[in-house]
Amino acid sequence: MDKPKEAFKDEQFLESPEGRSIRILSEYEKVKSLFEIHKIVDTITFFGSARFKSKEHQNNNSEINSENSEYYEQARALAFKFTTWAKEYSKDSNRFVVATGGGPGIMEAANRGATEAKGKSIGLGIRLPQEQKNNQYITPELSFQFHYFFMRKFFLTQTAKATIMFPGGYGTLDELSEILTLKQTHRIQQPMPIVLIGKKYWSKAINFDYLVERKVIDKEDLNLFLIEC
């Protein structure tokens, strides 16, 4: 008779519904422990479309594609500036580290800018049909792959001192709505600016004034975020 496997080596059990709580805890503890090892105190989190390309990789120079490439370059430049400033601000630990969802597009741009500034760069990736791997600009030791969306969302928000929202689709809108809700309900109690980059995009994508008009949010809720550029 074969010797039975210890539970922590039993892949069949770990991948079963009964092992779900262990898998969830593993995702939490892995990121938490590596953040501690690398002295990650807090982050600046960038969100935005995974579909935007850099100028050098843009094949179709239509007006929309050109605008989207501009957003890519803005995210890259902003992450560079944040990282340069943060390195001077914090000497003994890593403060205001650029963090993204790890994928292409705006996420790649932000990780790229931070890396070009010779700083650490966090990628909290998740396996999706359109995004099979993390981008190349993430600090290797801080490149993660999640299975559970909610655990990924936790780390994208929990350490964030500011949230930068570039134009994006369902994923970006989902993150924006959730973070605004957390701030509106005071689940996020520390100061955490929410900055939406791209007035042209956001003014058409979401009619915030109409939400006030329909009384589904208060006028004061418009102070939860700032739209720039």
C-alpha cells in the first residue's frame, strides 16, 4: 500500500473545492511576506486599459489610437516622476511604489516608467484570456499571478496612498466604482486621492453630473475624485 501524502503535498486536495480556503490564504500570505521582505510600505496604484500601445508599437495611426498611445506615454512619464520623487523621499524603506494589475497597456506603461527611474515596480497579475502573462517591466521578485479577483483587488487597494485612473474598459470601470464606493462608505479612511486622467474620455464615459441629478449620489460625492488633463 502506498504511503499517503501529507495534506500540504496533496495536489488533488489543494486544487479541490475543500482546499479553496488554503489557496486563498496562500495568495494573501505570499504577497504579504514578499512586501515585508522588500520593505514595501505603501503604493501608488495605476489602472487603465490593457489595450493601449506605446507609440513605437502602434501600427495604426488613427486619431483614437494616437490618443490612446498618448495615455500610455503619460502613464509612463507619471510613473517615472513618482518613482524618482519616492526614491529621494524614502531612503530606508520603499514608499509610494508604483503598482499595477501587471498586464499590458497602461499597466505596462506605469511599470515601465518606474523601472526606467530605477525603482521597484509591482505587478499584481491575474490569468485572463487576453492577458496570459505579466509585463516585462515588473521587478521580478514583485511579480505576482492571482487566481482570485477579490484577493488581487485587496492588494491593489489596501496599501495604496493614491489611485491613478487612466481610460479603460470594464476592468477599469469596475475598479473605479469599487474604490469610490469604499471611499464613499469610509471603508478607506486614510487620505487617498483618486485621480482620473483624461477629461475628454471620462466626461463621455461617465456622466457624473447626471448621477447627481438623478439623486443616486450626493453632490458632495463628486469631491471623492479629481479629473485632470
